[in-house]
Amino acid sequence: MHLVVNLLIQVINLLNILILIWCLLSWFSQINWREQPFLALDKIVGSIMNPLRGIIPPIGNVDITPMLVMILLQMIERLLITLS
């Protein structure tokens, strides 16, 4: 059981890092998101954030979905640690 929990925690940490990298790269307009490795990064992060984007509107012109997804992932991680 601890092996599964540790694996899930590592996946959550990896997703948090990928979301952070995606956010930082989104500030650079010269990045072509249709080329690798940016396409793969966009598909991974987009598949997590797109369902919430329909629910959570941007505040002004700022998309807060990445921040909320990272908070949600950290809450899931803490829940897994508590339950293990």
C-alpha cells in the first residue's frame, strides 16, 4: 500500500512541476506550442486544467486555473499522506 501511495505522491509532484514549467513558458511568446517538447507539455497540463477552465472564469485577464489545480493536487497529496 505504501508503494502505491508513494508512487501517487511522486506523480502529483511531477504534475506540479510540469504545471509550473508550463506557466513560466507561457510568458514567452516566441515558443511554438505545436513543436515538441512543448506540445507534449501542453497536452499533459491542458488535460488537467481544461475541465476546470470551463468552471473557473479568468479574473480580469489572468487565468487562475493553474494555481487552483496546484493547490488541489497538494491537498490530494496531503490526504494520501494522512491516509497511509
